[in-house]
Amino acid sequence: MIEIIGLEKTFVQPGGERVIALRGVDLLIKSGEFVTVIGMNGSGKSTLLNAVAGTFLPDAGTIRIGNIDVTRQPEFQRAALIGRVFQDPFKGTCPSMSVAENLRMAELRGVRRGLRVGLSHSSLERYHALLSGLKMRLEGRLQASMGTLSGGQRQAVTLLMATLRRPQLLLLDEHTAALDPRAADQIINITNQVVREHALTTLMVTHSMEQALEQGDRTIMMHRGEVLADLSGTEREGLNAGDLLQRFTELRYTIEFAVAKPPGG
Amino acid sequence: MRRLRQAVRFVPLALIAACGTKKDSARSIIGYAQVSSVAALDEARDGFFKALADSGYVRDSSITVLERNAQGDIPTLSLIMSDFIQQGVTQVATVSSVATQAALKAITDRPIIFGAVANPYIIGAGTSPTNHRPNVTGAEIPLPVDSAVMLAHEAFPEVKEWGTLFDPADPFAEFYLEKAKAGAAAAGVRFVTVACTGPGDIASGIQALKAQGANGVVQIPSVMIGGAFSAVVKSTRQADMPLVATSTSFGGAPIALGLSFYANGYSMGLLMIRVLRGENPATIPFQAERRRRLVIDLNAAREYGVTIPATIVSRADSVIGGTGASVTSTVGARITNQQPVRRGNNPFGFWLVAVTQGLAYAALAWGVYLASRTLHFADITPDGSFTLGAAVAASLIVGGTDPLLATFVAVLAGMVAGYVTGVLHTRLGIKDLLAGILVMTALYSVNLHVMGKSNVSLLDVGTLVRDVHRIIPASVTWSDDLSLGVLFFAITIVLGLILAWYLRTDFGMAMRAVGDNPAMITAQGVDRRRMIELGLALANGLVAFSGALIAQQQGFADVGMGVGTLVAGMAAVIMGETLLFKRRGLGMTITMVAAGAILFRGMVSLALRLGLNPIDLKLITAVFVLAALALPKLRYSRASGSASR
Ligand SMILES: Nc1ncnc2c1ncn2[C@@H]1O[C@H](COP(=O)(O)OP(=O)(O)OP(=O)(O)O)[C@@H](O)[C@H]1O
Ligand SMILES: [Mg+2]
């Protein structure tokens, strides 16, 4: 169970301009639920995920993961509960270190790291098996440095790393956006496979309406730092991308009209 | 400002009051300034205060003395002078030339009495003993360098070429070099010179003298070189070059011909008394110390493996050591419990020293590697933590602590320094460079406090070498240099293995990731800030370790030895990376960085050996590092530039 209540965040741009990125977001996610997030550029999707991950502290609101209130916890501390994959394939791994070392570091997410050489034979075998499961022929490249892998291969490994130690919440922020369509498909398939296999609670941001509807059990639509629509169950079942767009335009009009109205009107 | 003006107005009154010999009500306030705590200057100081006391001027009862020591920091001297003015001192006493120079510049309205000045005319105190600035008088001490060269020739006629190191920044260097050359000409021997810009270059400088053909050293006076005289002794001993000192306050040379700084200080004290009693400094001529002192150190002669002709020993004012019931000075008492130095007549001696130093620098290179490459932190703390390691180890060893334990404490001190830099950066948000500069600057004071003076000699105390000789069987007769080389080699191997292991542990792996990808390692639940703090502690612990080893290798710790440490470390790292070519792997990288340190030291030694002017050495190093840093950037911008076209 993930509880996000009244989350607010305002950024002050270097010029002094204030940007309200989140204006009171409420979101309850059941355990094992796979939620997709859509919205226009700058609607606050990444800000929402970053706030949950703890990249910055929110101005107001509460974030609870499981039964733990993580609102004031530093990022590294709540990392024990959260697995992440970023849009940028360079962001999730250490390029100068080997694939095996990257996996080992991820395996210890949120665990005390000791003065022990952790990359044992048995762990290498385990990683070998996991990489084989990706079917990207990465299993032979355990000792290769991460920087030599392609973007798609890196995202696949990052996804594996995010779930190697089972997280309470998996955050995926447009993690296929930087990839070519074939690699993007492959990563989406792996995502599905991993999420279903472990029944992971997941929040996935995407730019593709089709993907948002095809994947997961629930879709939320964000606009100007607010949740505009929250679709699930039968209401979501019958929708296609066109319907979604239609719906979005209508809601947006309502909202903008409401905002444009003078106070008290 | 108002206080200053008041003080200035008060001065003439005080002067008049001081002239009235009977009245004690307006007590004289003497401002006493000394540049550093070099032995010779301390002797002059003791003579000065003894003269005052002998005439009934008791400190704190019949006169007030504001005693200040700039601890080697020359700009501090002018601060001291303005402080004297502000405090309304009535007379200024200066010991050493630089202190006198500072006084000449700042003080014109009250008497200055100087001592321990080699040549007051060079610094502008006057043009002759009687024609000088009206408010200045003092006791000069023109050391008999020419006579010392002639005496050296008399004592060691088989030496056909003598030499000396000189400090190009010393205002008297030229004056004394002229004297030395005159003496050499009179004796009919050749005389060569090598410039030396810092205490750390003394060992290589002696080697360079040897390479130029000198087989004996008559060391001219110099504040910087005198402060690290133990390094001159150590290096000449090991290079088998007899040493003649031109000041008797420097211990460890078989022969020292100089003037008594104590007597010079005493004369200065007598001049001060005349002024206190109302005489005008303008009418008091400068007094030159003439009484020569010849000190023969038979213990030192034994260490050098030389015999001093009986005719010379019989002329000595003081003979240290020997079997006869001859005079034994206080210096001799210290020397009796020294550890025997084992010299080796190794034709590769020069390179042995270079490699040994290189091995000691390996730890420095690893420290710099850890900070700059692993943590991606531009850490400048090493310029201070290197000296800190040397200072802590040297002070503890001199105080009787076991060298091994002392070295260990030095590492801990370095770790604390690095940790502080880390905290400044992570908790207070200070930029990495600035945080390092702050700590480095603060460490200068800390290092002075640790040592209590600007230079601590390790010449005659047991260092890690003693421990080696204790371990190895008696049948193995390694020279000190060789033992140290072997020890440093072993240490470097062990340390390298530990480092390679550490960086592979789960913890070490996380530390490596901090520099590589901070966002990723935070997402893996690692506190990046804590890692930076611990990483910098580790890096500077290594740097301090290197400093502690170097101090024991060169025989002293000096407050100025850290200058350029970071650049040297960077140079070693860059060389190591060049040696790597396309090879990868942690073990290989660690090995090559150490190799880079040895190579870098080797290049510095080679440059000295080839007679390259050591003044340019730091410049060349800086240009080299700059080139190595800029080259990839230039190549990159050219590539991207053509790609965009
Ligand atoms: N660190 C920051 N500093 C200042 N402004 C920020 C910061 N992060 C986000 N913003 C602003 O907050 C708003 C929301 O940004 P956010 O990145 O959450 O949008 P998004 O929905 O992820 O958009 P996209 O689809 O383009 O990724 C934008 O106006 C953005 O400029
Ligand atoms: Mg985004």
C-alpha cells in the first residue's frame, strides 16, 4: 500500500520564477497494483516520482510506503523500499564498473555494506542465470564494463537491478523513451514479466497512450501538477488511445475554464 | 586608528622618560622579533637576554618585553611591527635579517637594535659601520665562509672540488657565494654550486653536486637550508662527501667554522643596554662579530669515515666526542646515543634514493587517485595533510614514540584532516576546491603547533630503518638506504594489496560508485555524503602516510614541505594512467599509479642529475600536469568541432 496525500512542490527557477510542479496530489496505490502515468510535458510526472523517491523533500503532504512514513526520510534511506529506472540509460548504472559489480551493488540496496568481497562464485552464477532470462545475450558479459553496453541493454540490466532485491515500490520514469522501438518493446516485455512475476507495486510514467492503456491495471492522467483522471477496472477496459485523448481534452477544458474564472465566480 | 595615533604621540614622551636614567616609572617596552626558531637565531636570542639580565634588566620587573616569533612566515613580520607600534614599544630588537628588514621598513621613529644579520648593508641599514640610519644600530655576524673553504682544503686536501647548495631566495646567497669562491680560489680548488628552493630538494641537490664533480661540501649559511641542516648532513654522509659547516650552530658536520651567535646576541644585548641608558643609536657604530669558533665533531668524523688532522683538532675551540678527555659540549651529549648510520658504497645509490622516494610517494599517488578519480573530488587538502603526516610522525619519534606507532598516528591525523574537508563540503555545502583550501590553510598552523617550530630533525633518532635493522639478521649488512628501499617496497606491495582488496569489498565498491554515478548509488541506498567524508579521510590518511615515510627517509619534517604535493600526486596518477594504455582492471590501475609515482620521482631526480636548474622544477611539473590535463580536452574539442561542421 502506497499512500500519497496532499503532495505539493513548488520550484523556484534560477530567474526567480516560481513553478508549481505538484499542487496537492492524492494517490492511493494498492499492493501489487501496476499504475501507468500519462500527461503532457511539464505536467509533473517526474516530479511526482522524484518526490516519492526522495530526490527532494515536498513542501507539503505525506508519503507512506507500506506502513512507513517516508516523507522526511533522505533519499538513500528510503531507497531500501524503492527500485528505480530512469529515462536516461546512463543514469541507472556505473559505467566504469562491470555488469557483475553493478548487479552486486543493486543486490545490497538498502543493506549495510561490509568489508567483504561480495562478488562470489555463487553470486556470479546467480547473475548469469538472471541475465539469461533477459534473452539479450548479456550473460556472457558479466565482466564487461557497463559503459560498453548499448542503451537497451543498459536499461534491461537497470530493470534487473531495480528488482533484484524486491522493492515495495518500483518507479519507472519513461524508461523506454530513449530507446529505438524494437529495444523499447523488448524492455516493456521484460518490465511486464518482472512486475507480474513478483507482483510488484509499480508506478510507470509513459508518453504513449497505447502503452498506458495496454500495460498495468490502472492509468492516471496528470495535468499541471494535479491528477486529472484516474481510470481503472471496467471504465478503463474499453478505452483506446483516441478515447483517452478526447477525455483528456474535455477535462483539461473544464479545469482551465475553472482556473480562468474569477475567484468566487 | 585613534589608538595608533595616541601611541605615536606617546612614543617621544617614552623616549624622553627612558633617557632619564633614574626614573623607573616610565618603563621601557622592548619589542623583540625573530623570524623563526632556527638554532642559530635561538642562540642569539639567549645571548641577547643574558646580556640584559647580566646588567640587571630583569624581564617583567624592570623592563617589559613583547617577544614575537614569526615561525618562518615572513609576511607576519610586518604585522608584528605594526603591533609593536600599536602597543607603544620604546625599542625594537630584531634577530635575523628579514626581521630587521621588516623593522627598517615599518619603524623610523624609535630605536632598532639588530642581531644575527650577516650583512646589514645589503638590507639597507646603512653604508658603513658609522654611517647608518639614525635610529638603527646592531651587531652583525659576517660568517667567515672564505676561511671555511680554506680550512676544508687544509683538512681534506684529497678533495679537489668542493660545492655548496644555495637558496636563490636568500638575500645573502650571492654575498656568501662570492666569499666561498674567493676562498676556493685562494686554496686552488674548484667550487660548484646548486640552487635549492626548498628543504625537500636538499637530498637531490647534494646528489646533483656530486654529479657535477664535487666530492666535498662547504655549506654556506642560509636560513632555509640551515633550518633543514640535518638533511644536508644525512645526504652528504650517504654520498661520502665530507661536510664543513659555516655556522657552529648546525650539528652533524665533522668541522664547523663559524662565529658564535650567542656572542653576537650578547653584543646586541650590550648595544640595547646603551640605548636603554639614553645613548643615541645614530652615534653607535655597527659591531661585527669577530670571534671565530672552530668546532670539531669527532663522532661526526667517524660517521663520515674521515680523519681530521691533529693540527686542526688542536686549534679547535671545542671538540665533540673522541677518546681523550677533551671538551664535550652539550651537543656532544645528544650525539652519543645516536644510531649508527650504515653507508653503502653503491654506484646506484642515487637511483636507490630516487626509487625509495618514489615508493614513498606511491601512497600519495593512491590518495590523490582515490579522491580525484574514485570520488571525483578536487581535493587540495594533500598539500597540508602530507606535511601533517610528516610533522606528526617526526614530532612523536623525536619525543620517543616508537616509529611504527608514530607513523600510524600520523595516518590517523591525515584521516581527520580529510574528514574535515569532507564535512565542510557535504554538510556546509562548500565547493570541493574551497573546502580543501580552507583545511590546507588551517593545517599550516596546526603543523607548526605539532612541531613547535618550522623544522624537526630526525637525523640522530631511530626511524623505521632502526626497526628494519632489528628484524633482519645481523649477517645482512644493508646500508640505511637499501634497508629503507626494501622496507618501502614491502610496504608499498602490502598497501597496494590492501587497497585492491578494499576497493573490491561491498563497501569499497559503493565508494567507487559515488564518483562514477552519484544518482545511481543513492538509489541503491548509499549515503553519498558519508561516503565522500570517509573516502576523503582514507585518501588523506594515505597522503599523510606518504608524508610520514618521506620525513623518515629525508631525515626531517619541514612546515614548507607540502608545497606542490597535490601536483606531484596528480602527475603520478596521470603517468600511471598513461602507462595503463588500454589495459583495465583495478589491480592493474593501482599498480600503474604506484609505477607512475616512481617514474615521476625518477624524472625529477634525472632532471637534477642532468644539472637542470631546480628553480624550474616545479614550473616544469606544473606544465607537465597541465599538458596531461588539457590534451584530452583539446583533442575532444577538435573532434566535436569537426563533427559539428
Ligand atoms: N529541479 C527543478 N527545478 C526547477 N523546476 C523544475 C525542476 N524539476 C521540474 N521542474 C519544473 O516542474 C515542472 C514539472 O516538471 P516534471 O519534470 O515533473 O514534468 P514531466 O511531467 O515529467 O514532463 P516530461 O514529460 O517532459 O518529462 C516543469 O515546469 C519543470 O520545469
Ligand atoms: Mg519527466
